[in-house]
Amino acid sequence: MATDLSKVGERERLKAQREPHWQRLRAGCFLGFRPSKRGGAGSWIARVYDEDSGKYRVKSLGDFGALAGNARFSAAKKEAEAVAELVEAGGEIRAKIETVADACRAYAASRPEAEARFVRYIYSDSLAKVKLDRLRRRHLAEWRKQLEKKPSLVSRRKEGEPKVRARAPSTVNRDMAVLRAALAKVLSPGAPNSEAAWQEALKSIPNANGRRTLYLDRGQRRTLLEQVDAEAAPFVRALCLLPLRPGAMAALTAGDFDKRTQELTIGKDKTGKPRRIRLPSDGAKLLSKQAAGKLPSAPLFMRSNGKAWNKESWKLPIAEAVAAAGLPREATAYTLRHSTITDLVSAGLPLLTIAQISGTSAEMIERHYGHLASDAAVKALAKLAL
């Protein structure tokens, strides 16, 4: 028997579940109702078939809790039909941004790293459900307090307890920065020194950005490559040749490399904006070999199981190679990026060019590597001395 959502009594008898209870309004247009597990008004959803894409479009309509129970169906039906008219006319459904979680999802739509942070620290927190028009400084202050107490995961072990450490101020700043950016897209700053000043609870911890001081020279990197296992060797060699973030390198596909022009497109990175770089001959040869015989969508650096590398899979082979090579045990995949950038700055390459290649800002390069640029200038002047 078809569900009749217009009857209050029948709605109250429906089981609370993830999938809404649907009622067909007309061909290609459905109205759904999801009962509240906590005894609330429940929520209404529109589902409309889009002939252009061949897919159903879904939009949340809210709970209509301000209306009497017998009036909610009519209001929800009217909204669903309006959505259907929009889709059928070729319009685009835009999700309502009502809560902190909504703002985060909208911001992270093209920013994978931001989405990963939101998954870890926002979506499962009570802050996610706070309405944006009711967001206050105390909500974010409480969230920040919990974040600062949360330990950082150093490594996941197959056996025993995971290895953790206290969360560093610089890590707290990075986690807060993405939330601050997401909220700034949809909220104006509140009046200073008031509860409405949500932005004040997310101020960065001053002087928290410590330098990555561990540097591996070219000889040490060659020794590392000699010790790393054959499966990880191409990936680690690429990290030694190009100043990319390990995650961005791992996300590359065969189609991202143009053998004819020797150009590489980096699409998945911290900035969220694709960029193209021209490769030196050694890098081009390595990537040509990795791309050979692969479909454009295949991982450029593929593991033996056919999957791309990730943080958990590259840790062990690099750690084992570091130990075998007798290098400082603190050396990681990110150390290789830092070392490559250090070499570029020391060689006198313009800081803006290095920033563009490595996918960061000239300000960050200046902040962390500016002293090396000064050293390079001193050496250049010394060569001019009579």
C-alpha cells in the first residue's frame, strides 16, 4: 500500500530510518519524509528526475516545524513541485546553507584536503548542527578547546595502540584556518568583543608555524633511494625531483602528464586550484616511464595492488629506507619536499617561481626559506669581488 504523507497519523507511525519514506506526486516528482529519531517534526525532501543528466536531483526542504501538523504536507508539496519546475526548466538546485556543516560542505566541494579535515573534526561534532544565524563565539571556543586537547595520530599500527602525540599549535592553526575560511564565505564578522564575534574564537596561535629544519642533501637522498624497496622507489624518486606535497604526488593520474610537452597538471592539492608545470628532463623521463601503457585515469604512481599511494602506505617503506640508510629517523616523505625547495632557493631561483611550482604562496616561501635566498645572494656577490 502506498504511503500517504498527507495524513498526520500515518506519518507518526512511520519508522525512523536513513532512507526517507517517499510519496509519488507525479511522474518524476516525489516528496519524501524522514521521521525524527528524537521525536521532533521530522524533515521533508524533494526528489526530481532530471532528463538532461538522467539522474534524480534531491533537495532538503526543512521540517516546516512552525506550521501545524496538518499544514506541513501542503507546504512541503508546494516546495517539491517548485523544485520540479526548476529542474524541468533546466535550472540548478542549490543546497541550502543553514548549518556549520552545510557551510563546510559547500567550501570543501573543490578542496579535498579541507573535506578531509572537516570529516575528522567537524561533521561528527555538535558544532556541525549549529544554525549559522545562531552561531556564537562560545560555540567555536568550545570546539577549539576540544580540538586543542585532541592528540595527533603519528602512525597506525596493525597491532597494539596507535602512536599519538600532543597536538602542535601549528596543527591547531591549520585545522582552524579551513573552518574560518568556510564560515567567512557565508558569514560576516561579528561585532568585536561580543558573542556574535564568531571569528575571534578562531584566531591563530601566534608564532606557531615552526620551520621544517630537517634537510637531506643530495647525497643523503641518493642513499635513501638506494635503500627504498623497488615498489616505492619511483614514487620516492619523484618526491626527490619535484617539490610537490606527497599527497598531491600520490593523486596524479597518467592523464595528468603530457609526454609531448613534458608538462604536468597538478589537480588535487592543498590549494584546490589546478596548475601546470614544465618538468626537467629527469622528471619527464621518470613520469613518461610511469605513464607508459596506463589508462589516463590510472594512478601515475601505482602500487603492486593497482592502487595509488597514500599516507598510510608510503610511511613504512620510507621509514625502513631511512633506517637502512642511517639517516635521521625524523625524515619523512615531507622532508623530501622541504629538501627540494631548499635546493631551489639556495640555487637562486626566484621565490615566486618556486611558490608557483610547489603550490604555495610566495609569502610562505619567504617566511620559511627567505634566509636561504639571502645566503644565495651573498654567494653571488662574492663571485663579483675583485
